[in-house]
Amino acid sequence: MIKLFRWMFWLASTLLGLVVFTAVLAYYFAARSLPEYDGEFTVSGISAPVEIVRDNSDVPHIFGASDADSFYALGFVHAQDRFWQMIVARRTAQGRLSEVFGRRTLPADVLMRRLDIYNLSVASVDALDEDTLTLLEAYSAGVNAWLAEVNDGARGRGAPEMWLFNQPVAPWQPADSIALMKVFALKQSSQIYDEVLRANVSKLVEPDRIRDILPEDSTNSGGDPKRFTELVQDMPSRLPGIPAEPDPLYPVRPAGQSGSANAWAAGPERSTTGSTLLANDLHTALTAPANWYLARLELENGGVIGATIPGIPAVLSGRSADIGWAITASTADDLDLYLEEVNPENSGQYRGTDGWKNFETRDSIVVIEDQPAVTLKLLWTENGPILPPEQFNLDTIRTPGHVVSANWTGLSDQDTTLEAAIGIMRARSVEGAISAARPQIAPALNLMIADRNNIGLKVIGKLPSRSRSSDSEGRMPSYGYKPENRWDGFQPYSRNYSLLDPEEGILGNTNNRTTDRSYPNNMTSDWGDDQRIHRWERLMSMRGVHTRESFIEAQLDTVSYSARTLLPLVGANLWFTGEPAPDGTPQRRRQQALELLANWNGEMNEHLPEPLIYAAWMRELQDRLIRDNLGPLADSFTHIDPVFIERVFRDVDGAGVWCDIIQSEPLETCTDIARAALDDALIWIAEHQGNAVEALRWGDAHQAVHTHPVLGQSPILKWVANITQSTSGGDNTLMRGLTRGIGALPFENVEAATYRGVYDFADPDSSVFVVSTGQSGHPLSRYYDDQGERWRQGEYIPMSLDPTLARAAATGVTHLVPRR
């Protein structure tokens, strides 16, 4: 027995030693790629020495003798801190993820190959003006200088992920940056999902009721909604299944998660200091590291500081000494789907406007790790590329004998968007920034600008010009061979909506409607939610003048306008009704929930139970309202639509009929449905969060998980790579905390303001910003998540252009010296 014990002890000690040795060895190899910020590098491609000062938040302050040298250094620091993020983003654009990650990323590669994003980016290089191309080449040279250091300096392959997924890394090129901007635009787009959903709803819902569940823009042409049901007559009867959790590397965000943003500005008369204020928070998927990277560049006409995307050499939101600029998603309808009829006698042809035409074709081979390669036959029509039918639920709307193509502004081979982005950085006034943004192609954005005395808003980007006689007005798939359904070029930039120095002295946008122009001159028929802008208007009107602090307060506001609107309607006949019920019974839990909600101010605070009760109730309520009409299609409505619920309970244009369950004999009232939905919600809460209503906590269900797109899926490494936090906010609050909407954790926070910035032109160096994780993409770096807790608590870091302040707080200084 003693001998057996000794052997077991020896075996256990040996195994423990191996585990410890393996862990130490893994840490050693991973740590070798941690960048050092103090040092001198002799490099080729710069005209004079460049100094890179890292402040105590690891924000690089780049001081170059020329714009090209500063852009070179930006490429160097992007690669130094976000090497892995950049090469994965480039592989995404190229449709080459499966070479590294196997079959899991094949759908992403198939989509990107069919869209031909990368080849269009290569062609767009020739469309750039000479100055922009020079800066993109300088940036690429800076990235490649760091790649050379990785190759020559034994720097742990550049990133710890490279030990697990080691692949040759090609030199960076200007086309790579153009391609990443196209991918950024693609992530802002939701039109494919919107058009497919509208087509499927039109199969099931009476024409007059479509406006309830998918509100019709009141400024639209006012055409008969029956036109939608006529379009879908020949479409398949099958409907989408339950939405699947998308792969983190898939380049299109799920329906309802295509990104958004907030921006507001105050003119001198609405500011306590007599100069302007500007705020911007950019909403993207929560990832680790964040999508954004903070940087300061010294240009020939002054310093620029703000948010960049690694791989894209531009400050997309930030300020200079003269102006500040902010962006929000315009929600412009810049993509249309077409049903292309295939010649039944020749599958290589499709119907054009004047007869059969040959598809433009090309074979493309997708290499898959450890599996046979897949050969794709890429097809293009005059309208655009043919999309994969197995994605976006396109098989549910594809008429027999047809394929689906897409026309999108991002599919330009003359894409000059980066020319616009760099031009805005160099502008000196509101008018100058608007003029500089003219080359913008995609995405279409709301650009909000402030100089010291003026504020303005301009929609930038290409907007399609559609025919007044279009079958669908671009709102759902239409037949591509009909001339009236095709685009007739683009609207002139001068007609894009703009507003300069409004009389009220204040501007704001939360992806809400910006213009009342009617079709075909409208931007879109599907604007972002109005709830955030209503809350913002309330906060702005509470003060005659504003300060930096009041703008920060608005950014961090978690009061739900939707909750304040819906609860009095939905619970009108439920408050304080019914006989007292014993503790522990469903009736008592319902009474407790209603008592809590009756005294709640609508604040989606992570420490309160009311937000969870409200969110679960509204989720179950919407499902009960639509499930019997839409069947499995109800699963496609992953988030509540407050406007729909309000229309139903106010019985707008007869929308109250949604409360009656058409498949049952009794006539249900909206009160019946509201009571049953609350019971459903409390059952769900009890199963997932516990029975004690008063002890519930919104933050327990509303965890923000900043997921590493690759390591975040590993059972072990996710504990190192992912960042999890309890958060406040919700789907429709100014401090955005968009919920997942599907799966076992529907209230998990998956999208938020991953960048916040507030710029004060009375005291520019008091401007502040923050990102949701940290500057570094290395999980072992102390800068990987150091801003995360500040971000969660609503704190910021300084945004100064003063070189003295940067050097005084320096944690490292890097010198780039030109090779002679």
C-alpha cells in the first residue's frame, strides 16, 4: 500500500511539474511578443527622425517632420500593438480566413469572395489622388517596418496567437487599408437582413398590418402596401429558422446589431464658455481588443488626436487644434437586392433589360486548413455579384429559376473613402471638413463638425438614385431585369442633407431621421430608433447652456425612454389590481414585479431588478403579439420594437388587433396578453436568475463580454483573452448596451460605445476620450484591459495635443531613425 502511494505521489508530482513547466514555457513564448516602448529603431522609408511618446494610457503621440513620416509611424504603432487584429482583418477582407481557422470560417470566405472586396480595393488604389496614395504607402511602409522587426528581432512572432495559428504574413499594401474600410462599411449595413425580413413578413401579414410590425416611413411615396405582397407571390413559402449565433469572425453583424452611434454639438450660445462642444460615442461589437485604437499625430498643419482602426490610417473621430469631427451611422439605404432570372436553357445567362446576357464569371479557390480546397464559381450581373443562397436566409425569398444579386455602394472599384477621411483630418473649419468629405463612398455617415465658433452636420457618402416607378422602392428584393428597379447613378453630394449653425444652437443625432424628403429623394425608409433622440432632446432642453460635464452626463445616461413610454400603456389595467396572494405563488410574484415597476423611473441601472423585469416582460409580450401571425418567422424579431408595441396598445390605425390570438376562439384583449406575458417573463427569470424578485440584478443578465474573436472560443484561453463586466444601459438608452436578443443569454450586452470622446474648444486640452478595453492587443499586456474599468464606470482619459503634457506622463519613448 505504501509503495502504491509513493508511485501515485510520484506520478501526481510529475504531472503537476509538467503542467507548471508547460504553463511557464507558454508564458515565456507568449511574453516574447510584448512590445517595448523605450528604444531606437533604424528603419527605411522616413525622411527624418520620428519620436513616439507613449503616455500612461499607452496612447502614442507621434511627432514626425512630415505628414508621410507621421503616417509611417502610425503604421508602425498599429502593427506593434495590434499585429494579430490587423492580419485577421486583412484575411477577412481577402476571404482567406479558412486557411488558418478551417471550415468554421468558410461562410465568411465565401461571402467575401463573392463580393470581391479585395480585388475592388486593389483597383481603387489607382483612383486615389497622389497625396493620399503617398500617405497610404508611407503607412504601409511603417507596418512593414514592424514586420521586419518581428522577423529579425526574435519578437515572439509578433503576437501570442501566432504560436497557435502561425502563417506567413505578406507585406502590407495600400489596398489592404482600402479593403479594411470596405469591411468597416459592410459591418454598418443591415439592408440585406431588412429586405429579406420585409419580404418574408409580406408573405404572412395583411398589407395594412405590415406598417405595424415594419413601420412605413410617413414620408415615403405612399404607395399601396399591397405592392409588397404582389412581389412575394412567386417566392418560396418556407420561412427562416431560429437565428443562429454568428461566428465572431463573420464580417456582417447579425440582424439588429449593425452598429450605431451618438453625436451632439453645442454652438457658442449654448455653451457656458462661449465656444463649441462636441461629443461622439461609437457603437460597435464588444471585442477584445476593442475595434478602436487611440492615437495622436503631428501633421504639417498641426496635431490630430482621436480614434483610429488598426489597419486604416485615419482618425475617424477626434479633433485637431481647429476642429472636432464625429460620425454616426446614417442608416442610408445604399444596398438593393435583385432577383435575377436564369436562362432555363443556358445556366450561364441571366435576363437583362433587353434580353439574355452572359454572367461575368471567375473561379476562386478557397483553401481550408487540413481539408480539401473549395472552388467557387463567382458570378456577376450588371446589378452586382450573386450572393450565396445559403446565407442571409436568401433561400426563403429566391424565386424558382432565379438567383439573388446585390448592388451596394461599397462595391466600387473607384473607392476614394480614405481620401475623404484623411482630408477631414486636415480641415480647418466646418465648411472645409464638409468639402474634404466629398470623396466619401461607403459607408454613408452623418458627419458632425465643430470649429471654435460653428457647428454643422452633413451626410457624407454615395446615395443611390432610384426611379419613382420602382416596384419596391429599394425596400425588398425586386426583379433585376426591370429598368425601373435599377439605380440611375447617385444623388449629387450637394443634395446630401446638411445643417449648419441651427437656430437652437445645438445639434444631435442618434441614427434618427435627419430629413423628411419623400421617395425617391429620401435617404432611407428605415431609420434608426427614435427613443434615444427623444431622451437626448429632454436632456438638452433641461439646460440653457452646456458644459463638457453635461455632455458626458448625456453620454452616460441610462434612462430608458421606451420603458417610460411603454409601461404605463402595457400595465394600465394591471397596476394594483387583484386580490392579495400568498408568498411564493405566481400571483404574488406578479404583484411584487408590478409594485417594483410602478415606482421605477426607467433607469437601466445594473444594480436594480426593474430593468430585468421590464426587458423580459417586453420580450415575452412582443413574442405573444406576433407569434400566432408569423409562426417561426417571429424568431427573426430578435429585439423588441417599442414603436410596434406602442402602436398596438394605443390601437393606432387598428393595430390593437395584434392582441387577439387568431388561432384561438376567444377574443383576447391587450390586457390579457400583457398579463400572460408578464407571467411568462417571471417564469423565465425564475429559471435563469432566481425566484426572489427584489434580489434580481440587471447587471447579472446584462454582462458585457468583450470577446476575443479567436481565443475567446477556447475553454481555457477565454479566461485570459475575454473581458467580462456587469453593465448598465439597454437597447434604447443613450448609453447603449445592446442585448444579444437570441440564445440562452438574450440580455447579454454585445454592442456598446466602444469609443467615447468629448471635445471642448474653449479649453481643447480638457477634452477627453476612452475605449472599452485598452490599447494593446496582447492579452498579457497591462494595456490590454486597463481602460476597461474606467469605461465601465464612466471615466475618461485626457485628450491633449500639448507635447509637454505627453512627455511629462511618458511611460516610454520610441525613436525611429532613418537608415542611411
